[in-house]
Amino acid sequence: MLSLKNVVVHYGGVQALKGVSMESAGGTITTLIGANGAGKSTTLRAISGLTPLSDGEIWFRNQRIDGLDPEEVVDLGIGHVPEGKKLFLEMSVQDNLLTGAYLRRDKRAVDRDIEKVCNYFPVLERAYSRPAAQMSGGEQQMLAIARGLMNDPQMLLLDEPSLGLSPLLTREVGSIVRRIAEEGMTILLIEQNASLALRLAKKCYVLETGRVVLEGESEKLRNNRHVKAAYLGIDPEIEDRASVDDSAEEAGKEKAKTQEAGSITYENDLKKIKTAPRRRLPPDAPPVLGELDAARGSGDDRAWLWNGGDPDPASLRPKEWEIPASNPYEYSLGRGSALPDETPAVIKKIFRPRQG
């Protein structure tokens, strides 16, 4: 819907924009983030015709608009909510809203839109006849956004809508901006709260000293190391260390949980078995080694992990155990001995009846 191509803007001898190119798709929120003085507000002023271009082109709905007067840009369907609200403070809320609809001639449609913006911002209806000067800063910001909508624009330029607002009002304004976009409005958003902007917008451009240095899907840029460090207040190195520490802590907790529950993971394609509480064998019974990695108690007190049931100690006399020389992981049972039926197959696998 909106396209900037190599836009250059000067303020006297100072070059504010140095070849800015960007796109804003219809029905979506696009955001510009950057430090103070990066050229964000100048970009919006250039689109609105408030600041002339030194070079480049601006296109809106397949029509070139750079060089047009601001009122012509408004008439084409672009609304601009400037930084600092710029309200008529001595005028009532109603009159401020009507100034936004100055170019419109359909009174019935204007009345419907007043009702619509009051639905977005209920405080405006309650303060309808009061001077804007008697409103709080947050309420004035809501009035400024509502006034920008009163021209029934196809695209809305929002310059720092949360500036100076409390965290609670910032969330409220952000929610309303998202709602307006979901109803079909195209929005180009400048927002000093980069975290909020990246949550709201589909696409993001990072502007630094008049140049676009990064662009892409907002979700991806939220994970960009430069964006994290410069605009989200996150030190990537500290975050990386914290991530490693968290992973180690989680691994430790999981290991402790596994040991406490008597569970064990069988390697080499053996089935993972969640076992019942440990059953003890006599101290001189050989431990299960290798793949089973059976948990052991202190000293010679060896622990056995069973899937269920309690083996009959008489059927597993310790003196009748032997380890075949051919396979250190295979154990023999004494003649006439048997493992309980409920013994897991993976445990049965390493035992065989004694021969001879």
C-alpha cells in the first residue's frame, strides 16, 4: 500500500534521511524503531507532506505522493497522529474530533465515526463536552488517536502513541491499536517502547542515523542480538550464560527427579522404563552393570529397580549367582530359580538359567 524508495531529507545542511526504502502492506502494522534522532518522525513527516524530500519517491496505492501538500495527502486517505498529541487544548473533546473530520461532508457518516471512536475510547464520551486541557495525558493521547481516525483514513501514521503513558495505559493503547488494525486499518507505527512495537507489528524496520540497518519480520527481529542489546535492554551474552545455567539447572532437576522416583533410561535402544520404588538385595548380590546403570546405595548395599512386584528373596539366593566369563553383562540364576513374572523384559534379557 505504501512504498518509500531511496528517500532523502535535509534540514538545512543536515541530512536527516539517507536513502530510506521501506514497504507497508495493506491491513497490517509496520513499525519503525530506532534511537532519538534516527529519523523516525522525519519519515512520517515526509510521507504526510509536512517535510519536503531532497531525493527519492513515496508511493501510496500506486500513486506518487511526494510533492503533494499535506491536505492533499490527507484527502488521499492518510491520517497522521503526530508526536506530542498537538491537540487544541481550549476546545472540547467534541470539537477536537470534528477537526479531524474537517474535509468530510457526510454528517451522518461523521456521527457514526464519532460513535465508533468513543467505542474504542469510552473516556471520550464521558468527557465529550469538556476542554481537552482538563484531560489527563493518557486521555489526551487517546483523543489524538481518535481525531486521526475521524478523517476515515485508509492508513494511519502513529508517532509515539505511548510516550509519557503509564505501563497500564501503554498496554491499553497497544490493545486498541491492535484492534484497529484487526478491523482492516493499515498502520505505520513509531514507538519508543520497542518491545511493544515488535509485539504489535508484523514487519519492522530499524532506523539508525537516517538509514535502515535492519528489516524483517518482527518475530525474528525480537531475537536479533543487536535489537536485543540496543532496543530491548537485553545483554545477549548475559542471556546466553543464563540460558546455559538454566539448562544445567533443569538437567540437574530432571536427574534428581529421575533418581528420586526410581526411574532409569535404558541406553542402546533399550526401552525406557518408569519403575516402582527400589527393592533391596543382599549386599553380596552383583550389581547390574552397563546398559542398566542400576542405582546403587552406599557401600555394598546394592539397589535393584523393578517395574512392579517384589521378588521372592528365597528364589534369588546370593550364593547361587555367577557371571559367565563370556559375557560380563549376562548373569545366571541358580537351578530352580526364576525371576518374577512381572520382571521387565529388559532385565530378563541379561539372565539365563545356569547350565549343568
